[in-house]
Amino acid sequence: MKKFLLLLILISAHCLAQEVKKRDLPIIYLPESLSLHFISPEPIQYVDISEKNIIGDLPLKNVLRIRLKDSVHTADAVITITGEKFIAQYHIISADAITGRDAVTEIPINPMDTKPLDITGIGLSQPNSKLFL
């Protein structure tokens, strides 16, 4: 019975999983001389930067700051940002002189760019729990 339930869970997870391709992700241009800030609607739990030429930190609970390393002028990366209830991925490309002119330095993480995480047992996220206080 346990094997059957495990098999059923694996089959349903496989059917629900969607393949995400780099070319389908929102493109964000990263100028070589500026920092880029992602603003999350809830505290950021996890960040993955696929390129070692991009460095980042979390100056606030809901802000991810990234920039190119000083000696590097090119990057092509995927950044994954995970909150309490969502996951978002962006395709980061270093900006040249032309694309860098119009580069945005503050990116709000919009619900259209996220996928919900189904984490049972967590309850409400911090912003939602403040509504009931």
C-alpha cells in the first residue's frame, strides 16, 4: 500500500510539473555600474544566482540587491527568488551601453512572474498574518 501511494504521488507530481525554460523567463538587464533591487511582497527565504559573476545580498528581509562583480562586464544568468508562498525566476543579462541607458534599478516581484509554493502546514505568510492582528 505504501508503494502504491508513493507511486501515485510521484505520478501526480510529474504530471503537475511544468518545464521552465530560460528563454521563457522575464528578461532583466543588469548595467555594469549599477545595483539592481528586487522588491518582494513578503520576506525572501532563499535566493539562487546561477552565475558566479553576479553577487547579491539581502539588505532587508524583502529586498534582494545584485550587481556584477567589479572586473566582469558580461553575465547571462538565472536568478531564483523564493518567498514564503512563491517562487520567481528571472533571466539576467548584462546591459551594454545602449540597453543600459533604459535599465531599471528597482524590480517589484509581481504575481504574474511568480508561481505559488504549496507548503502545507505553514499557514499565513507574515504580511497576511498582520491583517489579523
